[in-house]
Amino acid sequence: MAGKTTTPKNKRQQVLIWTVIIGITVGACVIGAITGDSDTDVPGPAADERSGTVPILRAAADSQGICYGWQLVDTYDPVSVGSNLGDGTAVADAPGCSRWIEVYANVNYTSSSSESNDSASIRVKGSDDIEFRDLAAIESGLGRFGLDEDAFVDDPGWAVTRAATMLPLLATERGLAEPAATPTAEPATPAAPLPDAGSDFWRDRWIPLLTTAGLFLLAALFIAVGVRQRNRPTAPGRSAAPDAPSRSSRQRRGPVPAQRAGAGAAGRTREKA
């Protein structure tokens, strides 16, 4: 039986299959590069969070004689700074603030391709007349209000302004000042519950992942169709040798014409007679 031959149709199918596979591979790489978690900028507090924090710090500073502020940093780049003297004014550089306390948060976001996790470092700084142990106690006291590393990673802007409003209370606990007067404004609260801490890989990439899966399923379909076409049995008579006579041709040549048969019979009769 003659071997299988590759027809131009099969060649076109193979070229189409490989083109689809290469296209899907390149497309998946491009989608991953475009939709990857490349935005690692740390968001600052919203306008209402800043505007709601400043009056609270101002009232506490007027009552206790201590200036309070906040500072949010994205690794090395400043994101937001503010104090009882206003949004954008650092408490350490403010005139008339010889005694001050500030919450300093350094947040670092990493890309999804990095093996490192998002992190946050929270410190409480103060003027030289405030002892280090008091600042350390205020820093650890922030955790009682849920202002830990996870909170700063999830929502840095809200966490840093919220922590600033807790400074007057914690300073009072350490005996650094008298209880602050009742604030005239409520501290800013998040509009929605904080997102769950952890990786946001599936939440942010479900659309490109589903698209990539669909492309791979389409490629598998093309491959299955191509394999089926390639393994289809050859039609009867196409693989036979061209010089081999077919059965039907032999059957057509087999019978003897009727007139020749009759003529032979008559001849044999005359010879016998």
C-alpha cells in the first residue's frame, strides 16, 4: 500500500495551525505586558481626608501646645504631608512648632512579577525634647486602632491621616500633654470597607486571563481539526498503482461476444459431421 502523501491542502492547514499557535503565544505575551501590575505608585489621602484631618490637629495643638502632623512617602518620594498648620505644611518645618509629633509612613508597592511583597514602615517622630521611649510607645499604640502595616498597605492615604488624629490621644496617655479639647470635626472615614489584604492578581487580571484561555482553546480546536484532516483515510482507488487494472475493467473484458461464440459452435458441428 502506497505511503501517505502531503497534499497542498494539508500544507495550508499546517501553516494555518502554526500561524494560530504563534499568534496566540505572542498575543498572550503582549496582553501580559500591557495589563501587568506595573502601576506601583502609592496613593495619597483624598481631599476630604486631608481637609477633615487638619481641623482636628489644629484643635489639639491649640489645646495641648504640641504640633501634630503626618508624612507619607513612596520609598524615597514624598506623597503627602500636612499638619495642624494646613495641608502641605510639614510639622517639623512649621514656625512656632518647637514641640511636635509626627507620624511618618513609608509604603513600598512591588510589581506582580516581583518576588517581594508590598510593605509599609510606620514611625512616630518628634522634637528633641520628647524622649524616644515615649515616641516608641505612641508608635506601638497605633496598632490598637487597627493602624498596622496591613492597613497602610491597603489604603495608605486613609491610614496616615487616621494615625495623625490618634497622636493627641496617645500623647495624653504618655503624660506628654493634657487631654485635648473636643474636636470640631469628625475624623475622615473610608467610604467603603478596606479590601482584603493579600495578592490582587486574580481580581485585576481576570479579563486578560480569560481572553488568553479562550485563545488557547481556539488553538486546540484548530490543531484537532488539522490532525483529523491529516489522518483521514485515502479514498478507494487513489493509492493503487496506475497500471493495475481494476476489477470492473476485467469484468468488462471477460465475456466473449455472442456472435463469436455462435460461430465457433457451428464450426465444431460441421467438423463433427
